[in-house]
Amino acid sequence: MKIGFIGLGNMGAPMAKNLAAAGHEVVGFDTAAITVEGATIASSAAEAAAGADVVITMLPNGAILRAVADDVISAMSAGSVLLDCSTVDVDSARAVAEQAAARDVLALDAPVSGGIGGAAAGTLTFMVGGSDAAFDIAKPLFDVMGQKAVHCGPSGNGQAAKICNNMILGITMIGTCEAFALADKLGLDRQAMFDVVSTSSGYSWTMNAYCPAPGVGPTSPADNDYQPGFAADLMLKDLRLSQQAASSADADTPLGKAATELYRTFVEDEDGAGRDFSAMLPRFEKRGAEDLNHLKLSGNRPILIFPKCFG
């Protein structure tokens, strides 16, 4: 296939390289001066899109996606596919799909899981929204760039799946880190804590596969001074997207809201920027009950309040 690839950053460049290595004709574009092995570099997004069977985008946010869509959809041929692999808000994904449909261009929103390592190794997981016809056209490309592509339904549902998954991930990581910090103060050995929880009802991915406690469980970023596998900054971005979606859909997500505020504080007011999202554990280690500022007494009954989260 002839592929236009727009957004050749840390994720996009290795994805484009893998497509070129698999024999596809790749024409790329990025606002930065970037070269990709096996790919031709265009002078504009529209030039990269012209004549392409599939145009792939990997962009920072929904506003940039909408701007790029304005440039490329008019340059695309009827029946071609706009395949957006960015993580953006659901409303932007659906708006771009409608814009594409008006020009007889097919659209897929297909955010990924797997990070930079998965992009380089071709082992990403894609969560895909869009039509069956568009999915069938793009499937050979998913097979090159990843190990799994799940068709989640119509346009926007790929983003919805990613946002819901990562809201669960953020909430669960906070709970896991809180539990380890509590166990420390109760005198419970971390390995014993892991041995119990990892085989009991507290089992979770954040405990069993990505344990935030150094030296416990499988190797994780905690064993590398919390150098990011998945940065806290990106978790904050995804949690904010979850709350934007919740507002748009009129959904009640109190724990998602609380997790968003905790990661906002961690990233913007403390030392979380640039650290792995599991670095919440050393944050909680340093804090006591008086720091939480969320427990008040009403008579003899404790009431949990989150002043910045549940206003």
C-alpha cells in the first residue's frame, strides 16, 4: 500500500519504519526535521496524504488532529482511509470521522497501548473505532505495527475504550500505591504484601505486572528509579480525557475525578513530571494522614471529602 504518515515522533517514527520495512511505500511528514529509514519525507501533510491508500496520524491532541484533518482530507482520494492512532478526546475523533465521511473518505480512530518499546518492536495493541470496511483495509497494517487490533465499534469507540481502560489503570495504581504505603506503616514486609495480594482478591495488573515497589514482583520502572515506562504526565493527559468524556456523556466518575486531581497535583505541583506513573508510591511514603486533608468528622461518623475533586 501507499501510506502517508503524519507525526513522526517517538511513536510515529518507529511505526513508519516498520511499515516501510514490510514493503509498504511510506511518505511521511512532521513539523520537525525528522528522517525515517525507508520512508520519503514530504514538505507538507497534504503532500504526504496525496494519493495514499491509508493516511496514518500520530498527534499530540484533538485540536492538532482537527487541524491536520482540515489539511489532509481534501487531499485524500475517495475510498481511502484516515487512520488516527493518536490518543485524543472522543468528540474530536467523531468530528473528524464525520468530516472524512463528507468527502467519501473512511476513518478509523485507533489509539494504541504498548509505548515506545511496542512501537519499535511492532507489538502494539490497537483499540479501533470505525466501519467494518475501513477496519478490513487497515488490518494488514495493524498486523505489521502491532500484535493485536480490537474492533470496538463505530467511530469514537476506539478512543472510548482507551480512555476507559486508562481511567481504570490510574485509579488502580493509586490504590496499589496507597496500600503499599499503608502496609509499610503497619510493619508489613513488602514481599509478603505482594505474595498475598498477587494471589488474592486484590490482584490487579498494577500489582502483578507493574508493581510500584522496587525489588518486588517482575521488573518494572520502580526498579529503575521510576524512569518512565508510562509517564505520569501521560496518565494525567488520559485521565483528563476521561473527565472530558464523562462531562460530554453526563457520566458520574467520582474516582476518575479524584485520580485526575491526584495526578494533577503530582505532576504540576510536586515532582511527578517526567517520572513513571507508579512513582505515586514514594509520594505516599512521605505523607501522613494529616497531609491527606480528606477526612472530617461529623458527629461520630467519618466523611470522606476531596475538596478539589468533588466540587
